[in-house]
Amino acid sequence: MSHEFERETLNRYLGEHNLKHTRQREIILEAFLESKGHVSSEDLYQTIRSDNPRIGYTTVYRTMKLLVEAGLAEERNFDDGVTRYEIEHEHHDHLVCTLCGKIVEFESALIEKTQSDIAERHGFNILRHRHELYGHCAACRDD
Amino acid sequence: MSHEFERETLNRYLGEHNLKHTRQREIILEAFLESKGHVSSEDLYQTIRSDNPRIGYTTVYRTMKLLVEAGLAEERNFDDGVTRYEIEHEHHDHLVCTLCGKIVEFESALIEKTQSDIAERHGFNILRHRHELYGHCAACRDD
DNA sequence: TTCGGTGCAAAAGATTTGCATATGT
DNA sequence: ACATATGCAAATCTTTTGCACCGAA
């Protein structure tokens, strides 16, 4: 899947919301799509900076929020006080290595089902959840 | 269970670590134990303030970290940028109402087991995890 | 007396906001 | 032309630190 599809989604969103298609937004979307995911606005700002010194970090922060609004990005927090973004795709949770920072995605229908049961039992209507397992990955355990 | 037990735990900890037993620490521990749990340092500071205007918020922040060290408190974060503390007790996770802020604890052996399996499958050695379900509680859904 | 503790003010770090200017449409 | 976007600086917000003074042991 090329990036064309994503870019089109953004353009449609911009059009539908009276927002302008700017060079900065294009550059930021590009950098985001090319990232491995789980990048912070600061990461993207640093990456973009070298080729585009005139771009402001404020614009990156604002644009990432916009991408979330547009449904292209999803916000994630991994307990280190930095907001990270990943390309929106099917629901999943994360394993995080606290030594090297490696992030692995996982998904469990059984856990999802159990969550629903628990929520129902407590009368809650669940809108979203966070589920993160923190520890040491195989590579780090060998050191 | 009275608070005497907890206070003794703190005193033992203080003694074992060459730390002093101060009036402030006593006041803060008292306020913490009397809270319903899931309180922030700021919450405690405000509560304590009325009776003890001379206490500094810095001391509250520092003391809460100390209580965590001592094993009396546990740190929690619920996505609103504020660190909360609860009285340390058996492991559990949380349901959070995003409308009224209500926090309900839950525990599931099935989920714990599934988590272990997933971690093992990915070669991770899990040290801790976060699992929070966000939504609307029964009371708020009725409004 | 001697360290650790406290309180204030200032610093930090991530993110947001005010505002004058620049730029899509 | 007009409304939105940008970029810089300054403001926020929560938590941490530096430092002179205080107080427990």
C-alpha cells in the first residue's frame, strides 16, 4: 500500500473541514508515514528539521493532533511523559521493553472478551482502554 | 485495621534508612491513609493545607515518593497528566469513568494468565503492567 | 552538633497559546 | 481579499531541584 491512499484521506478530511492543504502538513504526514510508528512530535520535528529548517515544532505538534482528528494517527502514552503517535490500524495493545525502548504490538480476543464482561458487570460502557506490559525483551535479558 | 500498622511500617522504614521522623511526614501519611485512595499530591496538599498552612507542596510531593519507596503507596497514572497514589494492596487494575472520574478496581486471573502467555510468546520478562478501561459508569449513562 | 528535612522560588520538560505575519483558496 | 496556518516567544501545568534555614536525634 503506497502512501497515496493516506494522503488522499488527509486531503478529503482537510476539504471537509475547511482546512488548508499546506506544504508543512504534507511534509509532516510524509515523515509520519515513513516512520516506524510510535514516534513523538519531537521525534518527527527532529527528523524533518534537517531537510526543512524553517518548520516550527509548534506546527508539528498541531499537525499530529490534526492527523488524529482525521483518523490517520492514534495517540499513545507509555509512561515516560511523551505522547507518541502510530499509524491508525486495527486495535491492539503493547509490550514495552523498559531497557531498550522496543515496542511490540499484541492482540488477544480472550482479553478483549474478558474486559467486556468485567465492564458489563460493573455497569460501565467502555469507550477505550490502555493495556501495556512493561518488562525486558529477550535481547536485553541476554546482556 | 487501624492506621497504627501502617505508621509502624513507615517508622521501621525510616529507621532502616537513616531518615527522620518528622511532623510533616506524619501529617501527610495520616491524610493519605484517610483518603479514599487515588489521590494526587496536589489533592493531599490542598486537604492538609487548611489545618497546616505552613506545609509546603514540595514536601508532599517528596513524601509521597518516600511512601512509595517504603512500600506503603503505589503510583498510578490515569491519562490526565496527574500522578495519583493509592494504598498499596493486592494487584488489580482499573475502570475509570471519564465523565465523573469514578475509579473502580477489578482483578481477573484469566487476564493475568493470558498476559503471561503473551509475554512468554514474545520473549518478554514482564515487571509490571497497566490495564485501564475508560468509559461511562452506570450513573453517568443515565443522565 | 550534625545531617537530613523543609519551604520557597526557580528550573524543567512536554505541550499549548497569543499574536503578528505569511499563505492557501 | 479573507480566513486559516505558521513560527516564534511566552505561558501552562505538573513535578523536580537549588539553596538557605530549620529541626530531629
